[in-house]
Amino acid sequence: MPRYGFAIDLKKCIGCHACTIACKSEHDIPVGVNRCWVKTVEKGTFPQARRLFFPVLCNQCADAPCMNICPTGALFRRRDGIVDLNGESCIGCRACMVACPYDQLFIDPNTRTAEKCNFCANRIENKLEPACVSVCPTECRIFGDLDDPTSEVAQIAMRESVMVRKPEKGTGPKVLYLGADESVIRPEIATRPFMFREGQVLLRPLGSLEEDPDAPGDARVDYDMPHKKAWGFDLALYLLFKGISTGAMFISALLWLLGDRGWLTGLAGPAVSVLFAMATAVVLVIDLERPERFYYILTRPNWSSWLARGAFLITGHSGLATLWLFLYWMGWTTPLVWMAPVVMLIAVATTGYTGLLFAQGLARDLWQGPHATIDLLAQAAVEGAAAMLIAGALFGDTTASRALTLTIALGALVHVVFLLVEHVFAPSPTLGHDLAVKAIRRGAFARLFWFGAIGLGGVAPIALIALAAGSAFATALGVGAAVAALAGGFAWEYIWVEAGQSVPNS
């Protein structure tokens, strides 16, 4: 099997954009999105200013993160080694976009499915060079088989000092650059006062490096065509709804095992779980670019994807919660004791898989690591207990209030300690992570973080629950704590989704 790759000599690139136009013409790419383009970075001050051109395209990774996360196997490796995309299998979940560290996947507005560079596989099959290579006037692009020692690209790789984009991601990129300045190959170290994209002037990404007025000659991006962020408000809703659903079911099963056989644990908690599991599914389906294909994730699953695994976990969790409701309603409560441990295990798995899914979003440094899964479990406990406490107050059942308020207080404490340690006190492992954290602590997300995530999500519930002890207004204060916890939890979930994607990737 060949190992096709590019060598791009940046000393020869003149920024003519012929490659971009040829690619658009060859593959009928709509306006506003691009398979390949040329980024422009400026450095220095007059008269020593320089303009640097940097062509970007799919890196055809040896270990392609987009393939790993795609839930339906729409992204696949051809027999000739090229990673390609089958639009007929794509559901438009945009997970591949958060997985690609090079910002090379996008949604085609015509087909509403994912799209990417495939090294012009259609031309390679006919012994032709990729379109971008054939039109390059300076021949700065060299294409060939990296495993063929007689090919020019393989000889360049062996004898020249070449660089690749983001080697620390371990993807094994096959696009090699000659003469690359660090400011063009590392998108996070150049400032972005504003940028152009096909006739538009865009504000800088919220997590990009800020300009230093004392260093006017620092590298700054002058022209770029980044794709839209993949996930947004809908994913924050998904996190909230799923947290309420799994948390309520876990707590109901746990209290049932501990001897609480009341209406709240037998009916209300599981009912809340089923309701919000349905809401979770609705949010996920509506969020798809091709919602009519939602069932592909169950009929064509790619088992390396946590999105596919999660779909089955959510389905199993919903089924068990529904079965619990049915058995309780029929008065067959004996099996619930046997079911409870299984229900708790599935609830934990359904909560925790999201941390592993976001970690598969390799492009986003803020989402990497196992700590997010631990925090998601704490958040689910808070959100589930809060929803059950509100339901109990509405229907006059306060039998489990003490256990629920204690769960909210302990969960909120764990959550706020995690936020402070992870995003305030601990050093960042990468510059991308540091830029995202700075946007959270003192940038665009600072007010929502300190007043919403920390204040409402941590300080307020603990303070209200402490005041409720022995108070005549214990129920009202408990409900207030529950509402604050839900609002603060949602604030953090929104920040986590948005700030993770705020650092430039192209």
C-alpha cells in the first residue's frame, strides 16, 4: 500500500491562491468553505516587515482522529491509504471537526454532510497529480509516495529538514513543510487582530493570543479561512439534560437500595430520568445536519467512536429507567432491588462516556485528560439531586430532602474545587490549553465563569443549604439551592463547550 504525501516548499510559495481555486473547481466546493487554502502571516515592522504564506490541507494522518471519532464509519481509509469520506453514511454530527487538529473538515452547505481533502483520489486513480499540484506556478508542492525511495517527495523527506503541523498530537501527518517559520506552522502563537474570509472581516477568536502593544512586530495573521466551530449551545443543553437524567436515576436506585421505597425514588426520580433522556435524544437528533439519518448511529456503528458507544449507553439507560417505571407502576417492586445495581452502573457509564467523547476531540486541548469525566460525574449527581428536590417540593414529598440536599452540597463542593484546581491554580500543559483557560479566567467567559459556574454552581448552593439547616424555610432554601446549582452547572457546561473551541486551529 502506498503512503502518499506532500512536501511543500514555503520559500517558493507566492500566495497566489491558485491551489485553492483549482481545488474548488475540481470538487465543486461551495463559497464559504474550503478543502485547502493559503494562510497569510505578517511579521516585523516597516521597513523590515515580512509576509509569510502557508498552504494548508488535509494531512492524511497515519492515525486519523477523524476516523476514530466518526460514529458511522463515514470516514474510512482506502486501499491506497488515503483517508476519504463517504457522504452517504455521514449524519452531520460534526464530531470529525472537533477531532481534526488541523481544521480540515467542514460541513458542505449543499449536501449538509462533512467534507475534506482526499488528495484528489479521483485524479490519482487516473495517474494524475492532485489539482493543487498541477496548477502551482512555482512548483512549491511536491506529491508522491513517501515509501517509494525513487519519488521526489521521499527524497526530500530523507535529505531535507522538514516540519509537520502539531507533531505533539501523534497523528503521523503526511504533509511536510520546508522552510516553515514557527509563527505560521503553530496557529496559536500568532495574534489575530481580525481576519478575512471570502469578503468577510471577522473578529478574532475568543481564545487567540492577544496583541502586545509593546511588540508591534510580533507575528499576526493577516488572511485565513477557518471553518465554523463544530459544537455550541445545543451541546451544553445535551450535557445538562443527560446529567439530570443519569443523576436522577442513579440517586433513585441508590436510595432504593438504602431502604427508601417512597414515591420520590420509585416514581418521580425515574420519571425525571426518562423525561430528560428523551430531551437529550431530541437535542442530539435536532443538532445533526442530517437528522433524518439519526438511526445510522445504531445501524452502522463505528465501535472506536465514543459517540457511537454513547448512543447505545443512552438507549440502554433509557430502557432501564422506563422498565423501572413500569415495574413500580404495576406494583412489582421486588425486581427493583435486583435491578438497582445494574441501573447505577449504566447511569455512571452513560454519564462518564461524554468525557471520553470530548477527549476524542483531539483538536481541543481543554478537553483532553480523564479529569473531565470525574467532574461530569459530580455534576450529574448535583443535577439529578436538584431535579428530584424540585419535583419533591412541587408535589409535597420531602422524605428524601436531607439526602438530596447533602448530595447537592457535596457534589457542588467537588465540582467547584475541580474548577479552581484545573482552571485557576494548576499550570497548563500546552499553550492551546493555556489560551482557553485565560479566556475562561479573565477573558470573554470570565463573568460567566466567576458569577455563574463558581458563584451559582458552587458557592450559592452550599451557602443556601447551610442556611436551610434547622430553618423554618428549609424547603424554600433547598429549592433555591437546587435552582442555583442547575443554573451554575449549565453555565459551566456552556463555557466548557465554547472555550474549548475558542483557540484557533488553522
